[in-house]
Amino acid sequence: MPNIQVTSRDGSQATVSVNNGISLMENLKAAGNTEVLALCGGCASCGTCHVHVAAEWIDRLPPMGEDEEEMLSLAPYRNESSRLSCQLQVTDDFEGLALTIAPEA
């Protein structure tokens, strides 16, 4: 069970234990994060699970798929560290991941 560092929109930080085999989005919601809405349920079609991963993690995560790239192309707060948390399946390799919930569009 990896531990990740989550920074909320207000700047508060929390360490969250996440479960392998499910998406980062599902883990964040299960941990009680109310800023990750995930209105589409994880289909990469709404962008409400948008996060910014720490710079040192960008190349350590699996590459973006077409659907994720397309959805993020519409995101007003997209930057070089943007990912959809619904498209990231947690593994032990996520230990120490740091992310910030993207501003609400």
C-alpha cells in the first residue's frame, strides 16, 4: 500500500495510503477528497479529476493515452505536469508520489 502526498486547492497537505490495482482517482475519493469530483466515473471524459503531479514524477508515470490527452487539451489549468487521476492505475511504484489537485474549471 503506497503512500502519496496530496496538496489540496487551499494548499493543505495530507499523506494518503492508496490501494494497488485501482485508479488514483478512486483512491482519492475513497480517502474522502471532495475536490476530485470524477463526474464521468473514470472514463476520461469530464476532466474533474485533473491533478498536477510533482515535476520529478512526470517521467515516472505511464504515458498518456489518446483520451486523456484529448480531455486535457480542453483543460484551462493544464500544464506540463497535468494528468487525469482516473487514468493512473496505482502500483507499488507510486510510493512517494506528490500531486496537487488542479484548480476547478
